Amino acid sequence: METLGIMQVALFVLVTAVIFVVKAVKVVPQQHAWVVERLGRFHASLAPGLNIVLPFIDRVAYRHLLKEIPLDVPSQICITRDNTQLQVDGILYFQVTDPRLASYGSSDYLVAITQLAQTTLRSVIGKMELDKTFEERDDINRAVVAALDEAAASWGVKVLRYEIKDLTPPKEILHAMQAQITAEREKRALIAASEGRKQEQINIATGEREAFIQRSEGEKQAAINQAQGEATAVITVAEATAQAIHQIAQAIQSPGGMDAVNLKVAEKYVEAFAGVAKQGNTLILPGNMAEIGSMVAAAMSIVKAQR
């Protein structure tokens, strides 16, 4: 009986020791932080790895994930500056940086940053017109992040970024925007077509002008070439005539040259009378045929005078 009692006591001590060890040893995973309370008050934040606490005195009250966490912000209706309803939803990325503040700074920091994101988004969009909300998404995102980061610092949370997923206007506004876009595209198409026709007319006019200039330049050059050719021909004929006269003069001055001239003049005179006799039915002759010799002599005297 005593042996059985000793075994029971030993078993009880062993179970108690096991329970004590299990309660005392805490293994915290990587990128996690556990908040320990001792007798209801904050005691410490357990870092990743093996940690020892006092069983039945210390209690793990909160477990926080230190990774970046995406939080879906529910869709809501916002009113723009020009009184247009706009349905907006987005996603928020945050990270727990202070486990103690995340545990005691707010009763529920997830709800707190979600509500603050929605109210900040309504405030920012309310300052913009509808068209600007589509153009300035980055400005909206930065404004929401700045407001959240300032408020969430007391909650032990760091807001990293906010992204708008959808901006959905009412169907009537959406149809009007689509009609406006279609009209703008048609307007740009008409402008592009008119610019094309304008450029075509300019190109045609420029081509015709250049062609006319080329033709006039060609005609001008042809006239210049023709004038230069005629001038060259005249000069050549004049030079040839002068050369012939010079050669005749040299021939006359040479021995026997005058006799040749006399003979040539007499032959031409006789040929002239012969031609007159062939061309007409009537022939007029001098009354004294002996005068032919005197006429030849007169012609020769003219030649001599020219010398």
C-alpha cells in the first residue's frame, strides 16, 4: 500500500511538472508577437523563438501577426463636389508595428482603420468633381494613407498604402460619359480627316507650283540656249564672210588678181543678160552694143576705186 501511495504521488508530481513545463514554455513563430499579461496587467511582448513564462500567473492575452496584411474596405457611396453619387471600394495594406499599442490602443484596430478609411475617402472625394476622381486616383490614395497613418500611430499600426479598386458612377452618368467619349472620338476623327484633306490640297498646290517653276525654268533655259545658238551662228557666219572677203582681197592684190576680177565681172554681166533673155519674151538691149565693153570697164573702175 505504501508503495502504491508513493507511485501515485510520483505520478502526480510528474504530471504537475509536465503541465508546469507546458505552461511555462512558449514557442512564438517567426513574424508573430504575443502579448503576455501578469495578473491582469501588461508584462511583456514575446519575441519569436523560445520564451519562458510563469504558469498560472502569466497569460498570453493577444497574438499579433507582424506581416503586411491586406484589408478589404467595403464599398460605399460617396458624393462628389458636383453632387454626383459615386460607388467606391478599395483595399488597405497595413502592418502591426507595436504589439502593446495594438492590444490596448483600440478595442479593435481593424474596425477602426476600416471606418477611418471610409470616412477619409468620403471627405477627399467630396472635394473633387466627378471627372477629377478618375484622373487623380493617386492623389486620393495618398490622402487616405496620410490620414490613416497619422491616426493609426496610436493603435500600434502602420498603414502602408491604400488602393482604390473600383469607381462606379450611376448608370445614367456612365451612359452620358460613354456618349461624351464617343462624341470626342468622332470629333477627333473629323478633325483628322479635315487635316488630311488640307494637307492633301497643300501638297497638290505645292506640287503644281514646283512643276510650273520647273517648266518656266526649262523654257527660260531653252530660250537662252536658242538665243546663244543664234548669236553663235551669226558670229560664225560673220566670221566666215569676213574671212572670205579677206581672202578675196588678198587674191585681188596678188599678181593677176585684177585680171581675174575683170574676167569674173564680164562673165556675170553676160550671164545676167542671158538670164533676162530666158525669163522674158521681151529683151531690151542697148542701142550701141559697143557700150557693153564700156559698162564692163565702168564696173572694173568701181572695183579699183573700192581698192
